[in-house]
Amino acid sequence: MTDAQQAYEDWKETHKISLMVYTDQQMFEIGFNVAQELIKELSTTILAMEKDAKKMNAEIQKLKKASKAK
């Protein structure tokens, strides 16, 4: 099974077709909750990237100081 086929099977297991009719309020709540989860995931990713950037900047500064000392 290819990666694409596996991804499709995973997606299919988590997404069931719903024939339910939703009210406007229910649709808003569904969209809002999905957006909140996405925001949380992106925030976590951004914070991790900022932390990594600070570490890399500190290493760059150390290397600059070491090269100036030579």
C-alpha cells in the first residue's frame, strides 16, 4: 500500500459521511471549534520555532565571537 493509499484509509476511518442537516448555529460551532484547534496547533508550532530560532541565534553569536577572537 502506498503512502497516499494509507493516508486515504486513515482519513476514511476518521471521517464518516453524515446526512444530518445542521442549523446555522451548529455549522458555526463546528467551524469555530475546528478553527480553535487549528489555532492551538499553529501556536504550538510557532512557539517551538521561535525557541529554535533563539537557540540558533545564540549559536551564531558564539561562532561570530569565536571567529573574531582568532
